[in-house]
Amino acid sequence: MTPTPTPRSWSPEDISDLFELDEQHERDGMETVLAYVAELAGRGVSVAEVEREIDAESGLMIAAEIHVSGDRVVRAHFPAVPLAWLRDRAGFAEEWREWCRYEIGEMFVQGEGYLYWTEAVDAGVHAM
């Protein structure tokens, strides 16, 4: 019987080389990817590697390939906005209205769009 890997903790240092940290949207993107990986780990998903999918990005979207146990990959795309906006969409309704005039406001996991953080996390967990 193969033991189940223990979810590891991820820190900014683990993925900072994937982002241009002199740009605010890049810092927001890194914070979002770290929070997403932490949420997956908190739900028992073992994340082995995080890669940035620059070729899959458009506009101010951050795209990541999250390699999880069993050689599976979760592909997630996030608007490059502050994490607080993603976690509390209603609390930042005015900011979202302005953002969505020019950019995409949904998060995408495995190609499906989600408006709410918890839905996007659930999708990552169930992508297994």
C-alpha cells in the first residue's frame, strides 16, 4: 500500500521566481496562487509543484498549473486583483464593476468559470 503524501506548506519563496514582483498585479497573482494552493492543502490535496502558464494568460489574468498527487494537474486562472476581492466579491462590488468593464471577472478551474472563491476551491479539490 502506497502511503498518501502529506500536504506541504507553500511560501512566497517557493514560487516568487514565477512572478515579476515589481508589478502590483503580479504580487496580487502570487498571493492568490499561494492562497489557492493553501486552500487545496487544507482540504487534503497534496500539491507537488506549481508552475505558471504564461502562454495561457490573457489580459490581467494569472494562470497556474498545480501538479497534485497521482500525476494530475489542476489548471487555474485568476483575475490579477487583490485576494480580498476574490474572497469577498460582494464586499468589493464597486471595484468589481469597474474591473469588469475592461477585464474578465471570473476565476477558471479546469476551463469552467466561477465567480466565488469557495466554488473555485471546490472545483480544484474535485478535479481529482
